[in-house]
Amino acid sequence: MHRHIADALYREILSGRHPPGARLPAEVELAERYGVARGTVRQALADLGADGVIASRKGARRVVLGLPLTQSFSELLSFSAWARALGEEPRGRVVELTRREATAVDADRLGLPVGETVYYLVRVRLLSDTPVMIERTTFPGPIGEMVATFELERESIFEELGRRGVDLARARHQMEAIPATAEDSRLLGLRRAAPLLRERRTTSSTAGERLEWSDDRYRGDAVSFAVENAVAARSVGRLLSAFGEGGREG
Amino acid sequence: MHRHIADALYREILSGRHPPGARLPAEVELAERYGVARGTVRQALADLGADGVIASRKGARRVVLGLPLTQSFSELLSFSAWARALGEEPRGRVVELTRREATAVDADRLGLPVGETVYYLVRVRLLSDTPVMIERTTFPGPIGEMVATFELERESIFEELGRRGVDLARARHQMEAIPATAEDSRLLGLRRAAPLLRERRTTSSTAGERLEWSDDRYRGDAVSFAVENAVAARSVGRLLSAFGEGGREG
DNA sequence: CAGTGGTCTAGACCACGTG
DNA sequence: ACGTGGTCTAGACCACTGA
């Protein structure tokens, strides 16, 4: 029910009925309108607040802030969802898919012993037939065996894993600017040492089990990442690293 | 009360009494321990969940995930807090502080009319006497007048504004990889076109009033940004932009 | 001063998980 | 089967906002 109310209010905001700056109806009024208790309305409003759509101050009606930068968690993980939101057909060219033994870096990232079997996948992702990103992903053996059966040129790995019941719950991202290596510039069609935005990511299950790690490199002129944070939602932070920490192992 | 309970539980987790992977006491048990209703305990646990400290699944006890990457909102904004966490003395060299008229970009970012008075501050920030970041910040007139009185070589602007009662509530960040301009490379002591991590940020009050915007450029080899997200906390997203969107106005 | 959101209480039912 | 978290109800008091 609270989800339904949040959706209804969000659609009203999208429709322009409550433009940015407008004040929303009071909680009691909404409770009456939807025939629910005030607590349920508050839960719906909390959902919208967490997305940065509305703000609240004690004593005053809630205010519409604007539209959130993204709607779903999966969009941060999924190149495919991002491409579709841009009106593009997500595509990927598989450069390499190998089964190999975990390196020290893999072992650290995935929480496995060195030498354990992992799957290594390299894909170049395209927008409008232009390469914009190189994806170098390592999966633990069991996940890799599933991934190897996917249609990697077209399917979204994350969406497909989700459909098969894999519990993708949390991700940790690390973002840096690096110069393109020889292979990077060849695959992306850029000059040597062009600036790339590197995102290194580790995805875990609810229980903390590591499900993949990836080194994704975006053309600097093709993409930007957005983060929004509020005082109440303290889930974003600057990594405590400097000078060489984080290495060059990619 | 819910804040007190959240703090108490967080301290218990920090102390190692509930190591990562451990299951927390049930809600009813905590309610009994603190002599409050179950709803109050749930509110405290929601606070910890938003910080990524614990996870919950229907039917099972809450699980401790680990420590968040950062404790406070101000750390993402504040170079000073970041430097201190690295054991460094935060320092900044003021390159420029001018009062000028708002450009179209300033007007858009700060929600002001073009030509309105703004303050423009350029600082080079140092770690271990090495320049690692250039900060180009624009403040609306009233905020700028306060900032102009600060000891800009040593003080943290955000911390100082907070102390003076300015309501810094929300920030929107955008991160990209760009090549260093001639001025960038001169101020940072890098070669031309070295990869930089650019963070553009707009900070707002609770009511949505814009308080500053900044174009910060970090040495690519000196810093990385970390983001952690969970399914429940949908506050982080990839910006929907590609190819030139976002401009080169810096 | 009336209205509003923030907080808390004391119940209740349900779907889910774990043992 | 039982305990657990997710959800919802129907009240209540307070601090704050805004007219």
C-alpha cells in the first residue's frame, strides 16, 4: 500500500501537478484521500524522500525538490539499463571469455583462495555503434558457469542473474581518472593516455558473499557519474586513499 | 530516543560485540531492553540500515554487514575532513578570490539571475606539500561575503559555514575524467592533458536554496572516490548523459 | 494560534526463514 | 511450528512554521 501511494504521488509530480517548489498536501489529508492511517502515508513519503524527490521540515508542508537522478539501484550496475534510458539498444562485443585461476587481486576482491577457478570476461560496450566502455569482469566459478551460458552480445548480465535468483544486494564502487593503456586506446579508438574514468566495483549478496568484481573504463568525454546525498542518508563517502593506493593492477 | 538507540547499537558494532555477519537481537528484544515500543526500535534500525551498517530480510534477524566507508556527510564535502582522516594537516593556497557578476553557468547552477553578484574562489589544496586538487567555487553574494572573512588558507569553509548556522543539507555531485587544461597542469605541476578527476557539486539547503557550486579537479593518481549502495537505499545513480552533455564550461 | 511534521505507543495480521 | 521482520491502525504529545 505505501508503495502504491508513493508511486501515485511520484506520478503526480512527474505530471507537473506538483512542480519543484510546490508544497504537497498534508499527511492527514493524504491519509484521508487514500483511506489509510497516517503512518502508512509517512512511509510512502519517506520512500520519496530517500530518492531526493521531496524535502520535509518540522512544522511546514513537504516541498517538491525535483526529479531524482535515477530511479533504481540496478541502473548503477547495469550498462543495459543505462543505455535503454538513453533510448539506445544496449550492445556489447565480447573480446574475451576465459576460465582461469584467481590472481592475488581476484582473490582479494572476491574473497577466494588464490588459484581457485574464476571466469574472466572482457566486453566492449557500444552506444550508437561507438565504443564507450570496456568492461573487465571476474566471476567466482559457479556464477561464471551461469554467465558463460548467456547471450553476452545482447543480454544484461545483472538482469539475467537477477532473474535466475542470484541475490545481488550491495555494491561498492571506486572511481578514478586514469590514462588509457595501449589496449584501452585500441579497443576504444582513442589516442594513447586519453583520460578514462575507471569504475572498480565489487557486488555482494545480502549475506556479504562476493558475486563479481569488475574494472570498467569509460571514455572521459562520453559519460559522467552522478551522486546525490542528504544529511539523513549517510551512505556515500570519499574513499580514504591517496597516492598509489588502489594500485595499477587493472 | 531512536537516535540514542541507533548510536548505542552502532557503538556495540564498533566495539566488536556484533562482528560483521553476526545477527542482531530481535526487535522485540531491543524494545524490551530500552523500554520503548517496537516502532521506535525499528526507526533506530532504519537509521543504521540507511548507513549500510546492517541488512534485513523478512523472517530473519538483522545481519551486521560491516562499517560504512565514511561516518559523516561533511566528509564528502570537506577536503579538510578528508585530509585529517589521512593524518594530514589540511592546507590550501588561495589563487583567486573575486566578486563578479554571475555567468549563465553560475546562474543555472545557483538558481540566480545572470549578472547577480557572486563570489569566485580558486584554491589549490595540498597533501604533504604536494598539490592534489584545484577547487573553483562560486558562492551567492550573501554566502560569499561570509566566506571572504574566513582564514581561507587554513579553515574549512563547510565546517565554518555550518558553525555560523548555514543550513547545508543536500549535495549533488557529478564526476568525470577530463584532460588537464594549461592552467590545471600549471597549478598541479602535471604535464598537459594529464587525466584529472573532475567533481562538480551543487550544495543546497533543506528548502532547496542553492548555497554554492564548485568545480573540483583532482590529480588522477592521487585520489579515488568510493560509493556504496544497497538495494534499499536508492540514493545513488548514474547520470543520464552521454557525449558532450555536461559541457566544458569549467 | 491553528496546522504540520517528528516522534512514540500498543496493539494487530501476514509472509517469510530457520530449525 | 515458531519466531522474525514488514506492514498497518488509531490514537497521542510536542516543537516548529506560517499566517
